[in-house]
Amino acid sequence: MPTRRERLQASRARRVSGAPGVLRRRPRAARPFLVVFAELLALCGLAVAQPILDVFGRAPDVFVRAGAGRADIWWFAAIVALAPPVGLLAVEVAIAATAGERTRARAHLAIVATLGIAIAVRSIRLALGWEGVALAAAAVAVGVAVAVLHARRPWFGQWLVFASFAPLVFAALFLFGSSASSLAGSGGSETATPVVIATDTAMRPPVVLLVLDELPLVSLLDADGDLDRERFPGFASLADDSTWFRNTTTVATHTADAVPAILTGQLPGAESVAPVAAAHPDNLFRLLGNAYRFNVSELDTQLCAVPRCDHAHPDNAASVAVASADPSAGSEVVSTAAGDGASGRSGSPLRVLLGRARDEFGAMVALHDVDSLPQVEAERLTAASTTVPPATSTTAAVPVAVGSATPTTVARPIEKLPTVQPGRFATWLGELDADVEHPALDVLHITVPHNPWHLDASGTEYGFPEGALQLAGSVRGNWSTDPGPSFAARQRHLLQVRYVDTLVTALRARLVELGTWDETLVVVTADHGAGFDPGGWVREWDPSNETNLLGVPLFVHGPGFEDGRVDDRPVQNIDIVPTIADVARIAVPWPLDGVSLRALPSTPRTSHLLGATKHSAYVRVEVDVADHLAVLLAAAAGAPSHGGDDLTILRSGPRGELIGASVDEHRGDGSPGSVRIEYPADGLAGGSPARDAEGIVEAYVVGDVAEVGAGRTVVAALDGTIAATASTWSEPGHPARFALLLPPSWLVDGEHAVSYWLVDDAGRLTPLELG
């Protein structure tokens, strides 16, 4: 009869036989694949479904930009939750069929370890901030520990089986409890309160609302706090024929919250929600649907949503019988974010979203932290195909020519999204008409001068880098404390604001040409601002950044508004809908947080709630704006440059007075240094080419100078003439990085010899050789 020790040894042998090495356990042939699938469901839920659905659920604007419908979003949730475990199960089944159960058991342990590593990488990085080798070592240790637990402790496998419902829970939270839930059909529903239109015979004015994007008011001001008339003649002319509400603040710092606030007259909620009609049913389009024709072009929002914006919908203007896409037919054209050609994008919305999910998962399991989805704003999605006139007319500088060319349809990556904006503006502007008897609501949200900046005042387009270099010198939107990068970015921003100035000129000229300027209520504003202070944030809310983010332009022309007046009473951009309703004589049936600008309260409002993103978290903060105007005027007075044209802006940089001078006049005797050009990829080594097939020139340069440190001045010359200057800054791995912009208009024809130089303490130029 076996001894007790022999029985224990036999029992242990039975437990560990049939599996590899020190992790051997009994053969798994008898284990149903259903149990294996349950374990994969649990681990994939924690490693893939939870982080992906969580981050996408907090960024509903990604689905809007992709043109995703309800079915796309449900399929997205199902695929993210179930495709990884199903795929891994298929791999294990194939291995079992071809190599046997023992090999499949080894493969299963490897999969368990890999998923454990994926979970550990993200968790440790978020909890402890570790990166690089330390993070890799810790994550591998966790993965091995998970595999050992799975092999040697049966309770761990049982726990995974019980947790197999995790992906379904995460999918349900995404579909029913996230900010994107309204897009999936589980959000709010339309209010039951009808809009009542007064039956009077008085004509209502046409309404034109132009919403610009990422334009801080301080960028438009001169040193005295007035509009910089020399630099921005279009805005100055608009102000002469409007009331300029100089003390206007936004109520949200990001488009997905700011534009709905503008279009509803309501403050953002406690949580960010999808920028769609399902989440914001009480909006300007519903309000005016029974009294106005629509010419609407949205991009990041879908508040004017099908079917409410469908031409034949009963809530739309009764004067429109048949919709036509032919502008010459004189009937209305309605364009929404989904309707701007989503079907023409390269790949279906679902495919685009899944591709982005793949990229985001790669970032989540990387050994170094990268921006999360709400900050990068769908950089790799594909833009909706957009009607774009040929390049010769995209600037809309001559209003009578806008829309006269035969349009073509193109699709561009989201990195190039701003390049389609001139076409959207031209198409929208071309649909303005002179029919004041059946007034139209003309609304355009255009994402300029929003970064990435790539246009000068003439509309000449230059290339820009993707990814982190798009805002060179910032780390996740936080500018370096060295002034070089934020100053260079501000220069490019101001050039693009000068381009926007031409659009404002074109809008006013178009209405004058139609003979409707005097009768039309025209509102020009922006959704939020941006920051360019060294060490500050580009878009993250911070008390020190409030003036940059909150102060936005607001010009109102029309009945009840005095031309050429500057009104410094505190105003919010949620006052726009109440103002339009007041002028149109339509009662608003939902509660408003804003008030009509024609009836501002006698006691000025000095605070309001701000919907903001602060360091990646959506927050609601009460902001005191009592001294906003004083801080704004002080910031304008301290701005580094005012007045002048594009070249004046570029000359405001370090040693900018050198621009236009000959290199030979300032050449020194120093030994050549070394420069490495990171963007563009060819380093302009062969010269700068003329416009490419899309009319783009290479004018923006990012590089490194060897062994000089921060605060040095680098210049670039074209054909021996100094064309650009920049100051170096330091960041990890780049002790002396610089970014400069060659005047784009200098590059439109021919090829140019490009050279780089370092300015020494005596103001002399030392050559920099490409290394």
C-alpha cells in the first residue's frame, strides 16, 4: 500500500503532467474551448475593451467627424469588445488542430502573459508615471506573474471565467452611460415643447452666423486695445458697420462644448456630451425651422441634424417646396457634418474608427506616454469629402467670383483638414441669396484659424508636420518655458488670422453685392481662444490662461445695433441665440442661460460657469470675469508686434530686422556648425520647390543645431537673402531645436537655394551645414 508521501507525489504529478516546464499541469484537451474563450473575454475586456471604449466614449466629436451613424457606433462597440477574444480563440483552435493540445496550452499561457503585460503597461504608467525600461521591466514581471497564477492556481482561471462578462459591461457603459451615448441612440430625446411662431405680417430679417474657431480676441487688437486696422482691415471694416462687444467671453474651451453652447443659448452641462441634436434638441435650427430657409454647414457638430434639416421636413420653412443641389435654381442647400460628403471618405466611418482604435491601443501600450484621444481630436480620421473650387479661387478674396467655378470633390486626411476650409467657405458663401421675403438662416462653423496653421494672408498654403511637431515646442499642449516655440507658433497663427480677415471681407462684400447687408442680422464670433505664453497651455484651462481662452470676438450688425459702437459690458457667447430670437420675434420655449444683447441686464454679469478641459479632465468652474477686459487690454498692450503685413509679423521675431538683407552683408568668420532638419523630410537640401500639384509649398522648417543650447538665433536664407529667423529652445533629446517660417509667398515660383546660419554675439552669421 502506497505511503502518504507517495500518494502526495502521485497527486502532484497528476496535476502538473502534460504542460510545459515549471508551469506543467494536467492536459487541457478535456477543457472545453468555451472555458478558454471565457478567459480570453475577461483578459481582452480589461486590456482592450475597457481602455478603448472609455477613451472613445469621452470623445464624441470623433464619431461626429467620422460621420458615424447609430449602426456604426453599435458595431464599433461590438467589434472592440468581441473581435480580440474571438480572434485569439481562432488562433488557439488552429494551433490545437495543427500542433496539438500541448502547444496550444503553451500558446494560451503566452497570450495570457501578453494581455497581462498590456494591462500592466497602461495601469502602471497612469498610476506611477513610469516610462521606458522601468515600465517595461515592471510590466513583464506582472505578465509573467499572471501566467504563473493561471498555470498554478486553479482559482485564477475560475475568476477569469466569472469575469468573462466584462466586455459586455464595458460596451454597455459606452453605449448607455458615456458622453457618446446620445450618438448611439441612448441619449436625451427631443423636447415636447413646440416652437410657436407668431403670425404677423412684418418681415423677419435674414440671419447670418459665422463661427470661427480658436481665435483669441487679443490676436486682433493693437496696443491701445482697438482693432488692429492695418493688420486686419476686414475685421475693422466689419466693426465700423456693427456693434463690437469687446468684453465677450466663451463658456467652453473646446469646440464640442463651445459650439453647442453658442447654438442653444445654454451653458455646458456637468459632463461633456455629444455635439449632436439628440443631446441638444433645443437649438437654433429647431427654433427657426418653421420660419426660415436653411443654408447650414457644420463640421464638428450635428445640431442641424437629419431629418430636422431635411428640405422636405414639415418643421422646415414652408416656402421651400423642393430641395435642389443646383445653386442656380435658387432653392436652399442644407449641409451637415454627416452630409458634407461622409460617403466619399476613404473607407467607411466604421473602418476609419476601427483604424483609429488600433492606433489608440498602440499608444496605450507604448512605453512612453502620448496624448489621449480627447486632446488629439481625431488627427488620423479622414475628412469628409468637401466641395472645393480650384486653388485659384479658394481664398474667396473676390466675392463675385466665389462659387463660379465648377466644384470638384476631394477627400483629405484629417491632418490636412484646414485645407478644405476655403472650399467650404466659398460653397456656403455662394448659397447666400437676395430673397429677403423668404429669409434664410445662413450658419457656418469654419475651423480657421485653428491649428495646424498653414496659410498666409493671400491663401498661399505651406506644408506642416503631423503628430507632435504640429505644435513644435509643446508637450501635450504645454509650451516650453523658452519663448522660441510659442513665439514662432504665434507668428504662424497671426498669418492665418490675416487669411481669416479676407474671409470676413468677402462675407460683407457678398451681402453688399446682394443688396441685403442693411436688412441682415450678421453675427461673427469664435468658439474659444488659444494661448501662446511661454510655459503656458495652448488650450488647457488654467487661471493664468483664462484671458487667452475666454476672450473671443463678437460683432453684431442688424436691427437694433448701432454701427461703429464698442460695447464693453460683459457679454457671453450664449447670448447669441436669445439675440437672434429677439430680432426675429420668436419666443424661445426652453430655458436660456443667455440674454438678448438688445436687453442686457442693468447689473453686469461678472461670473459664469465654464466648461473646460484641465489637464485631460472635463471640469465645470465658476469664472469671475469682472476684470477680464482690463487683463485683455493689458495683454494687447504687451503683445510683441502690431500693424503691418505678413512680413511685418515675421520680422517681429528675434533679429527680425535681418529679413530681406543679404547674407554677404552679415557674414562672419566663425567655423561652420551643424544643423539637422527634422521637417520637412528632405531638409530642403535640394532647394525649395515651387507649388506642388495641390498648390502647397515647403516653407515651415523644424530642426536642431548642434552644441549651442537655447536662446540662440538661427536664420534661413533663400538665394543668399535672409528670409526667416528663429530662437532655439531646449527639450529632452533636443538641446537646441528651432522652428521657423520662410515667407510662403517667396516660394511660389521656381526653386531656391536654402541655407542656414547661426547669429553670433556680435550679430555676424556663421554657416550651418546640413548634418
